[in-house]
Amino acid sequence: MEKIYFEDFELGHKWSSVGRTITETDIVQFAGISGDYNPLHMDQEFAKEGMFGERIAHGLLGLAIASGIGDGEKPAAVMAFMSVDWKFKAPVLIGDTLHCESEILKKRAASSGDRGIVVIEKKMINQKNQVTQEGTFTLLIKNRKSEA
């Protein structure tokens, strides 16, 4: 599969991801993987009394989905996920269809010469065009010389 290397990233480049609908199964499986069985996610009767009036998806489930569906047209030659700066703006509900809008904010070559650092802004948007989560991912990306 063809990859995108550090040299291919252009400042200001924007793209939108495919959509992804959040299901009950997603929430149950994420609870099992993470061990987070908070009643806001798992107990409909408890959640009815809360500020959202219904169960919500785990915030970190949204972040994980943003990481997965937010790739560009081709997968990047990622060496490491270096950091994330993320804000949770609105709840993600069962039945919400989310997509990511992404933009390359920064890039710089690493001193080693065989890789670079890319900062990508991501916005997770629901079917009502509300930003539910947003922030930046900082990635370490191979350059073509490292593959030769």
C-alpha cells in the first residue's frame, strides 16, 4: 500500500474523513477494553437524570475514532504518535454520525534527517455540524530516505 511520507505533507492541506455512526456495541466494547463502566455510559436510568438526559459515549472512544478515521487519502508512514492536545466540546451520543476535518498546521524536519514532525489539527463533527471534540495530534513521520 502506498504511504504518505514527511515530504508529502503540505502546510494548510485540509481533508475530511468518512463518517462513522456510534453504536451501543461501540460503547459496550470500549467499556470492556478500557475498564470504564461509568454509569454515564452504561446505565440508561442513571443517565436520564444527568445533564445530557441519556447515555453518552466515552470521550476517549471519540478520540480513538478520530485517530482512526481521521487519516488522509492514504496512510501516513507514522513512526510514533508523539502527543495529543484534545478538548471535549459536546457529548457523543448513540446514533451520532461523526466525521473528522483535518488540517496540517506545522511540520519540521527532525535532526536525524530521516523523519519529521507533523502537527495536525482535527475536529470531530457530528451530523448536526456540531464540533464534539477537537485538538491536535503531533506525529513522527518517516521520510522517503528512511525507506531506501
